Amino acid sequence: MILPIVAYGSPVLRKVCDDINNDYPGLEKLIADMWETMYASNGVGIAAPQVNKNIRLFIIDSEQIFKNMDEDDEDDYPDEPGFKGVFINAHIAEQNGNEWLYTEGCLSIPKIREDVSRKESVTLSYVDENFVQHTKTFNGITARVILHEYDHIEGKLFIDHIKPLKRTLLKRKLDDISRGKVQVDYRMVFPK
């Protein structure tokens, strides 16, 4: 089932999410719905707060980025062909490498894209959908997608990483999103 995406301004997007255990009610269905929702809205990642769940769960499919990339661009990214997976109870062990800029967007903040600086690699401790424990290092675009989604489970948004002046200039657009004054081709739920 395709779930509505929670819009900017909704309190759930600013909460630090809770760890869960393997008896979380309806987890398998929630994960399946999140995959369906992410693909239906042309996303490459989605976090539980974006579908109104305050839990430490996100999914990514950075393989989608490489499918749409020119062959010449693929040489610039060491993580090609990307990664597809489920991250539950994720916690960052460390981040390494230089910071690099890349234009990011967010399903909860449609029509806004900004350059965000993030580290080149991230090592995460997490469990997958079968509650198998992993500690793994991700690089390049995959690391960026993970860090973007990880921010969601920490109550942060990509716009928190841009300069205050730029955020001020975006205020009207952000307010419009909160009020539902935005056209998107996927279902959204707006703050009341």
C-alpha cells in the first residue's frame, strides 16, 4: 500500500526516533509499504518518520541513482552499483573522508533542492529486516543517501545543513509546503 508522505512542519519529522525489537507490530507490512511508497514517489530512500512512524527504520536503494547516471559519471563514485537495503536501529559508529557537496532533495520537502556537504564514508551498526546484526561501511553516494535518511531518524532534515541565510531565503517556500500549497505527484499529509 502506498502511504502518504509527511510534509515539512509535521512534528514527527523533528523527533529522535525509538529503537524497536523484532515483535514491532506490522513491521514486515510497514517495510513493504515503505518500498512501494518510495518507488511510487521516485525516491531513493525513505525513513519511518516520513510515513508518520517514530521508529529507527529507513530503507535505501542507491542502485536507482546509478541506473539513471551517465556512464561517464559512474567513474566519479566508488560505490557503484549502489546498495539496496533495510536499516533498523541504525547508529553511526564513525564518519570518515573529506566533506563533499552534492545536491539533495527530500520527499517531505518537495520542490526544494540544495547543495549539502557530507563526509565521504559512514560506518553504521544496524539490524536488517530479519534482525541480523551488521556493522558496515558505505561510501560515496550510498553513504550520502544513508546519512540523509539517518538524519530523519535523528529528527534532522537536509535543510539543517545549509547556511542560515539560505534557509531564511527558503522560508516562504517551506511555509507553503507546511500549508499544503505545493503540487506533487504523490500523496502527502500536511501539518494541521
